[in-house]
Amino acid sequence: AQTVTQSQPEMSVQEAETVTLSCTYDTSESDYYLFWYKQPPSRQMILVIRQEAYKQQNATENRFSVNFQKAAKSFSLKISDSQLGDAAMYFCAYPSRGDGTASKLTFGTGTRLQVTL
Amino acid sequence: GAGVSQSPSNKVTEKGKDVELRCDPISGHTALYWYRQRLGQGLEFLIYFQGNSAPDKSGLPSDRFSAERTGESVSTLTIQRTQQEDSAVYLCASSPQATGELFFGEGSRLTVL
């Protein structure tokens, strides 16, 4: 069974600083996607960034980037120049194949990020 | 609308009553998912639809839970004889086929007294 592990229940970062959130996963597949989702207090989940496993280059979206290490099955999220609006729960997610034509996402337990002045 | 719409946004019910939660996915999205999120917890998969069939309903916690979907449109999640442990936010998401990227609604918060 595929699992996703986030070992940091809570993290704190000062405004304008950089923080890295950790995620590891377990899979026997060779081609897949990985996702980071953000859930602010309003509770709607928003996609932050995704990585395709066959691409060696780490994905980047503005201040958000990933450090993807396929052999180690590690997928960490780096937030640069942190802003107050980045405060939220962050979930790492991996698609578990269902019937082979579509997939469901298995989520980690989340990391609560606090941003301080 | 442009996004996934869920109703009601909040529901308070008495133990033993039945509730129905509704999800209207993004137009054209063939896959639809229901997740449960208890307070301060992660997301727990309940069921997934491809069109109006449910290839994976392995996450439904008991036979009190059921879901149906009409074509590639609205889905309803029904909880019969609600229990206090059913209190949670129920999140619906839809997805274009096979990408794995989910688009979430704002959820329905269920409180069972």
C-alpha cells in the first residue's frame, strides 16, 4: 500500500525567511505525480505545486519549489521569502492508482506552518 | 460556476438522523472524490467515482455511508443514523481523468450532537 509521511506536525518561520517542509512516500511505481496542497483557515484545499516523477528538474512556482529525490522517495517543499498569507496546513499527496485509468490522492497528515513577524 | 460547489456548508444534526451532502463538480471533470477530515487531522479517502460508477469505495467506514453520482455531474453522500464520530468536514473534489490533480470544494462541516 502506498503511504505518505510528513514528520513535522508544526513549523514556524519568520516573515521573509525560507522554510522547508518534509515529505516521504512509498511506492513501487516508476512514473507518477506528486503534489503539495495548501489548506488555509478558510479550509478550501489549493494546489501549490506538482512534480512529475520522470522529470529530473525540480518544479518551481514563484516562491515555491520542491526538492525531489526519487531514489530516496523524498519530496520536500521550500517556501522562500515567506509571507503572512503562507500560514496554513500543507499536505503532501501521492496518487494511488485505482482501476488504472484514474487515481485517488493519498494525503500525508499535514504540517501546520506559522509565519511570524 | 467555475469551481466545485458543496452544500450545505454547515449542517448540525441530532444523533440518529440521516444527512445528505451534495457536491457539484467542475463541468467536464469525469472523476469525483469524497474525503473526510476530522478536526486537526489529515484527509481520509471515502469513495471515488469515474463517471457514475464507483471503482473504489474502499474508504467508506460503514454501511451507514453511501454515495451516488448522476452521470458526470452531481454527487450526494448520505450518512444514515448519524453518530457523534461522524462529525467532520466532508470534502468533495473533482479531477480531469488520470492527472491525479484534484480541485476541491470548500467542504461541508457536519456536527452531530
